Amino acid sequence: MNQYGKELFKGAAQYYSKYRPMYPPSLIRYLIRKFSLNGEQQLLDLGCGTGQLTLRFSDWCRKIVGIDLEREMLEEAKRLQNEMRVNNIHWYEGNLEKYKSEFNEKFNLVIIAKAFHWMDRVSVLDELYELVTDNGGVAIIDHYESNKKPTRWQEQFNQVIEKWYGKERRAGKTIYSHPSISHEERLANSKFKLEIEDLPPFEITWTIDAILGNHYSTSFGLKRFLKDHVEGFENEVKETLLAINKEGVFKESLNISIKLGIKNEGLSRPLQ
């Protein structure tokens, strides 16, 4: 994540916690069953953001650690934790390498949700293998679909974004470049044993406020990029979307794919 700098999501935390779509209960149930979580295990959420997914495992693990580089994200995570009165989650500002240098502990499950593409994936998987217990694993969670065709409202919204933000997708101090090698391939070439689980699709209902808020929660859609043009951008978004649906309500179907890396010392193989 170093190539993007330390302010990749600066100003996004309040929008991230309020407007990012929640992961479905089917994801939580699957991981609980898969890793036999019963309140005795330790879980690490790497790239935890504001911790909405982290918090949902609080009843199923003895200790949870959430790691993120963004201080604002962790401050929001702590606020949400205090609201829920959860006391078994510990937040750490920094990267995995720094955490490992300070703490010596093992985790039964590591989750990485929509954050793996920001990381040096080869190095992270190598470091995680040392931290994961035998028969534990890493779950990389995402609903990115490279070939998914956008709906009409998404197409129109993307055109407005391009008009006001430009064609290049800014990310921190540089331009975002999506990895050319898939998460599956990175896992398959690591010491972990690759498994893939595709969950049933789930539907999200969007309002215009939620669409805007979710956009402001992204690295490329940060509100500060608009400078003095926030009102103009929002007015055009509202006008464009209301022309499609006068109620201002839109649907989206999402598919969750879980790329699992299972640690089994008897089946481990060297990095290729």
C-alpha cells in the first residue's frame, strides 16, 4: 500500500461506515461453520477499515485484531465498537509487518475484505502463513466482477463521475492500477491451499444519498477531490438519477466470492 501513501482514504471514514453496503449474513454463517468458530478462536481483520465486518465476529471469537493504515478509519471503528459495547476487539494502526514485529501471536482466521488489491499480495501471504494456526486460513472477500455489465443508473452515474473527477482513477498520491494477476492465482502460488466459495447473490437497495455517500467512501471519489464543486456535482447526480427513476431508489445485485487459503502443514508447498 506504500505506493499510494498514507492518505489513501483521508476524509472517507464517516461515509465508509454509514454508506458502504453491509455484507450478507450468509457470509458470516459460512465463515463461522468453515472455521468452527465457537468463541475460543482469534481472528485478524487485515485492512479492517471502519470495522463493520470485524464487529460482526465479536460473538464468535475470543480475541479480534483489526489492522489498518488509516487513523481516521480506526477512530471510526473505535466509535462503533463503543456504541456496541464490544470489548474483545483491538485496533492497530500500521501494516502487518509492523504488527508482527511487536506481537507474537497466532490467528485461526484472517479476513481481508475489499483490501487485498491494495497490498503487496505475495509478501502479505508469506507473512500470514506464519501467523495462521494449522488448519486455519485466510479468507479474501470481494464482490468485484470484472465482466459485470453496469445497470443503466450505474452507467449514467459513472458518466457524471468522469465529467467531474476526470477519466483517471486517483488513489492517494498516484493513479490506481488494478492487479493483472488474480487473487486466486496469488493464493494458488502461495503456501496456502486454495479453495473458492461463491455465495448466493444478494440485493442492495440504493437511495441517491447512499449512492453519493458510498462514492465519497472510495479512494477515487473522495470529496476533497471536488474542491469547490461539491454542490455542482451532487446536483447533477440527483438530476441524472431522478430522470431514470423519479422515486430515487435503485437496485443492485451483488455476488460474494470468497477466496480461501487453508493452512495445512501436511499439504503445504513452497512458493513458486
